[in-house]
Amino acid sequence: MSPDTAQLWGEVFDEVGEVQWPALLAWVDSGCYVAEGDDLPSTSDFKERYCGCWDSFEDYATQLAEDICLMEGWPEEAQRFFDWDAWIHDLEFDYTVADAVDSGVFVFRTL
């Protein structure tokens, strides 16, 4: 890596910070990242797409359903018969999921 490239990567590190650096690297490794300039990842796109580190995609999807009040106003019978597994499976097509360094997964919106 050239010194100029190393400096650019250092600037990317400074923008995302040490805590989110592993997530950014996982996003780049996934191949689904948005590049700018010298194929460096776009930190603004990363921040827009990054949904956090979760124990599993299922955990993320369950929290999302709660956050968006997915079943608000639904009759109890409809809630009972809702196919969570199918919903989570279909939802995952809108995301990139990458293994986290220690455990769990990083979740990124695919926009």
C-alpha cells in the first residue's frame, strides 16, 4: 500500500472511529459496499446503511418489527398465524449480513 493510500484509509478510520471500524471492514469484505475515489468505502453511505451488530439477523428483524409496530392494529388471530420465519427470510433479501469479529453479525441495509 502506498503512503498516499494509507493516509486515505487513515482518514476513513478517523471518520468512522475505532468502534465501527470492524463493521466497515466487514461491509467492504462483503463486496456490497459503496466506493468513492480510489475504491475507498464511502463513510456517509456506510453510516446510512449500518444497522448495528446483532446476535443474529433474526434478532435484528424482531427488533425492527417491534420498532415499526408491524402488527399494530392487527386482530389477535392474524398475529397468531403470522409466519415469522417467512417474513424474516424475505426481509433478509433487503440487507447484507456479515459475520462480526467476535460473534454475531453486522447488518447493513441494501439501498
